[in-house]
Amino acid sequence: MDLGQRYIEVDMGYEFDDWFIEELKSIPIHYSLKIVHQLETNLDNLPVQEGWTQKVAGVIRNEEPFYFTIEYIHQPGEYPVFLSMDSIEVDEFLDYMNLNQTLEKWNQNQYTT
């Protein structure tokens, strides 16, 4: 008797690199879930650029905010691939805000606890 497929492949419109998943696993789960939600909400807003990685910053607003950057590649006609995530300080987040490279730019005040 042949065994059937043991998993279901779901097309989510993006991909996570293994390194990105490991970085998400290294932070508290409530932050990880909110980061993934922000990314899913902003998929259509991520700039497309052929052959280059890009970075965008975000914030999880809690009693103590969590600031982070996401490195990704988003080629024309392809899904974005999220490569890495790093925590940053507020000053660096403000630099990204000045450059209009934040997830919050597209969905202000949506990510409060």
C-alpha cells in the first residue's frame, strides 16, 4: 500500500528563509506573531526591486516597544522572500521613518497591543 502525501502545501504569497525562521523563534512568540501579521498585512506594499535585497523597519507597540528590521528580496513577478530579522534601537527606527521605509508608514496605529 502506497502512503499518501503527509503534508499540505499552502501558497501564502511569501516565503521565509530558514535563517529568518530561526530569528523569529529566538524572540518571544507574541512578538513573532505580530511581526508575521505586519508582514502579511503589508505584502502588497513592499517595493519590488530586481536583484537587490531591501530592508524595512517595524515596531511592536507594548509597554516596552520592540523595534526591528526585516531584510527581504522582492523580485518582479515573484513572491517576497524574508531573509532576516534584527532588533534595533529607537534611533535606527527613526532613521527608517525619515526614509519612509517602515511597515507603520502603511498601517499607522494598527499594531498596538
